[in-house]
Amino acid sequence: MSENVNLPAKPFSFQCDKRTTALVVIDMQNDFCSPGGFGELLGNDISQTRAIIPKLQQVLAACRQHGVLVVHTREGHQPDLSDCPPTKLRRSQLQGAGIGDTGPMGRILVRGERGHEIVSELAPAEGELVIDKSGKGAFYRTELDALLQARGIASLVLTGVTTHVCVHTTLREANDRGYECLVLEDGTAAFDPADQEAAIRMVHQQGGIFGWVGWADDWIVALE
Ligand code: TIU
């Protein structure tokens, strides 16, 4: 069985080795995908972020079946908010969704609360890595890079929400660290489709300035 994966992508075909690739599922939490979470309290429509859940279930199943390392991330803060920059806290309060305030899903964007949990459909399986981060990027003040390096990971398949915020920050951090990155267009979402379109274009323009963009089904077929 070949360990090489090759699929059509923009700006040109993407290649990787299953053994040195990780699927990264970014922030598919109630706070961004469920009614009463941080995203909705900020005034966003969560239909777009919810809509990718079934496709991500398929991507997760295929990666698990083929032994691709799976990493989940969650954005959230310590209960005492000591890891929340005052600037971020203040802007959330101005938006009427103060981090740490009590909302329908518990304390907003706080670890251990219902809003912070990954949606049940995409719950991490035993042994999968779960990275808790206080920032938008998954490398900032986390062990992610060390954990990936220890496993010899060279390529990342990025999915999750929101494309222009946490997915892009993570993508850019990963790109600077030398990882080859594939973003799944239908495995990512922004609250506003205009942001999704712009964010996706920014990945593959200029000959793939940050990496590649592909479709979930092509990734799944390529794993076979
Ligand atoms: N996970 C993530 O993208 N965090 C955000 O706050 N995104 C917004 O689009 N607000």
C-alpha cells in the first residue's frame, strides 16, 4: 500500500506522505458552531460554520482509517483570564460578548465550559492530540510545534473555523515554520461567505504563497 498521497489542488497538485502528515481540525467548538456560543453572541450567523460538520466527519473518518495523525485545537482562556490580553477582553466586551461573562453556553470562551467543548459530532477520539490555545494561531504559546516535530510531521491538512481568523493565523505560522499546508475549501468556513472566498484565495495566490487549497472528497479519495 502506497503511503504517498497526491490530489488535485490550487495552484497545482498537492503531494504528501500519510506517515508525515497531520490533519488539524481548528476550533470546531460550540463557541463558534452552536447557538448561544461566542460566535453567535458576537452577532454572527453560525449556519456556515455548522454546515461543514458532516464533511469534516467524513474527513476525520478517512484520516483515522488511514492512520493520519489527528490534531484538534480549541480557543479559550483560563478561568481567571490571566492568558487573555486586556485588548482582546475589552473588544469582546464592546461587542456585548465579554470573554469570561456568563452566556447560554456557560462562561464565554473559557476552558471547561460547554461553549469551549468541541461539537459532539467531531469529538476527539482517544489518543488524538487536543491543543488548547489562547490566541488565534495554534502555535502561539502551545506545544504544537514540538509535538509535530517529535512525530516527524512535515505536512498539515488544515480544516475548521474561521478560515480568515484562526485557520489563517495557524496556516501562516505553520508556513513560516516550514510545514507544507493544504487547506480544505469545504472543510473550512467563515461566518460570512465573502470572508471565506477572500481567505481561500489568499492561500493559493502568487503560486501558493501560503500553500495549497483542495476539496475534502479529493483528499479522501487520495488516501485510498
Ligand atoms: N476560531 C476562531 O476563528 N476564532 C474567532 O474568534 N473567529 C472569529 O471569526 N471571530
